[in-house]
Amino acid sequence: MTSRLKLIAGLLALAPLAAFAQECPVEGDPLDLGDDAVSALYDCIEARMAEGYAANGDPVAAEYRSWQVTSTRPALAGPHGERFLQTFANGIAADQYLKFANEGVEMPAGSVLAKESFAVKDGKAVPGPLFIMTKLEAGEAPDAGDWLYAALMPNGKDMKIQQSFCAGCHLNWAAQDSLAYPMEDVRLTSQ
């Protein structure tokens, strides 16, 4: 084997699988995609997202895919930068979250929600951040409704966010304990 081929083989062995994942093309306006098209797009990109988020060993990124998914497919949501979101709820959060109640919601401390995201840019789906909400004990973050907000970049590195920025939006749903649910047409029913 030539030294050039050895170098290429060595680089391929070191590269993450996601670097060679197939492209996920999108035809037309993402707002006009039907259920089947969005599901196919998600099927194309979901493994790449999960692998990227877990790349730096974050404990939520390592396990959120085993949690309860809360919708039938990702849906486009404006507040998160017009990204498609797919939300997962841990075992503490799932029962209360899946009620999708509009009033009197009190999520138990230890509830964690992880929202995968992807956007469409230049006709291709591209991974976005993994948004994470963790419910704290009462009084631990009163200005944020006792939620801790975090996010991971598509490569698994921490994304710098301001708690006040996330809370400022989520507190618009104070009666729902700061929860903005998936769009109604894709919500799973309570178990």
C-alpha cells in the first residue's frame, strides 16, 4: 500500500461515522412538507444527530433516546429558530408531560426534557442543538420557573446560552409550568 493510501485509510479510521452519513435533501419549502416527508427526513438524520450530541459524553445525550418520545414526528417550531423539534421526556417527566395540560401543571423535580432539532439549509437537513430542560427543586431558580436550561451543539459540545433568554420565552406558558408542547397534530396521547 502506498503511503498516500495508508494516510487516507488512517484518516478514514479516525473520522466519526457521522462525517460520512448520507445527505438528507429537502425539496421545496420546509413549511409545506407533509407528515411522510418530515418522517423520512427525520429517519435520514436522527442517527447522525444522536451520535453527534453524545460525542462528548454528556449524560443526557447518552440516554435521552431511551426516554419517552412525545410526538409522532418532529414538527416545525418558530421559537427555536424555525427548527424541527422532537421532544423526549425522562421517566420522571413523561406521565405529567404527556397530559399536555393547559393549566395547573407542576412538573416534578428531576424531570428532564430533551429536544432534538434540525433545520433545512440550502436544500438539506442539518442537525441543530439538543435543547435540554431540567426541573429543579422549588426555589432553586425562581427567575426561571425552577428550570435549568442547557443545550448541546450538534458535535456534543456545550452551547453557551443565557438562562434569562430561555426562561423569558418559556415563562409565557407559566400555567403549563413553562412547557411549550409539540404541535397538537403530532402529540402522542397520554398513556
